[in-house]
Amino acid sequence: MTDEKAPSVIYKYKWRALPILWTLVMTSLCLFLGFADIPREGALIGLSISLVSTLIVLAIAWTLFLSLSDIYIDGDEITRQALGLTWQRIRWSEAKRLTIVMSKNPEDGHVVRSFVVEALKGTARFGSRRIAFQEREQEMAALLDALMSCVHRHNIKIDDMTVR
């Protein structure tokens, strides 16, 4: 390890407003269908349908929102942040391995690389022990360069499943 610090790199996903728009549309639909069912099934059933379906939509939207959260890499750690709040953090000194696999991008169906940084057991204090993200080819070049630089600098094992 050298004393040289890696530059800080931030990757902000595009289309982050999409989960918000989807949530508004789906929540409105759930409420409409639930309230439309009140005259036929009664208030308890209609309100129950509205409540349960809205909670399901909100859970899905939260998952989508977190999957599109910003990725920050610097010489000390990799983090995921949503609305300025860090919800995942792995320090490079606590990283166990970087796994690279091929996966299908659900946005366009192309096969892309997925990166998973895994922390040593019992070391992740914030969020989970794994930070995963899919490659966005040209947009993510600086982030991937910083990732590989930090991985090599800290002698983190690389499991590259893309080459066989």
C-alpha cells in the first residue's frame, strides 16, 4: 500500500426520478381501485385493499430507489448514498473480495458486468456486507478506474467470472 490517496469519484444514476413517478402513478391506481371497491365489497375490504397494495408499491419503490442510489469511491471506502444519506459503506481495509460476473441489464436487455464488493464477516457496521452495482459502459469509466485502483492498492482478491 502506498500513501497516495485515490481520487474521490461519484457516480450518479440517471433516471432517479423514475421510481418517484412510478410510485405516484401506482399509489394513485391502488387507492382508486381500493376506493372503487368500497360500494361493492364494503369499506373494510376497500380500505384494506388500498392499504395493502399501497404498502407493497412503497416497498417496491424503496427498493428501486436504493438500487439507483449514488456510488461514492475514495481511497478509504466505497459507499451508496440516497438523498445524501449513506445506507451502505465498506472500508477498503475491511473488503474481502471483488466479484465480477456477467448479468442482464433489466433496462435494455444487454449483457453487462456486475460488480460486488464484499466485506469481511463481522466488519460491515453500516448497511450490508455487500455493495453491488451493474456497469454503465461509457458513463462509469472513472468510477471503475477508481474501483480497480483501490482494489489493487489494498490487495483485495478479485474473482472475475467473466473470463473463462
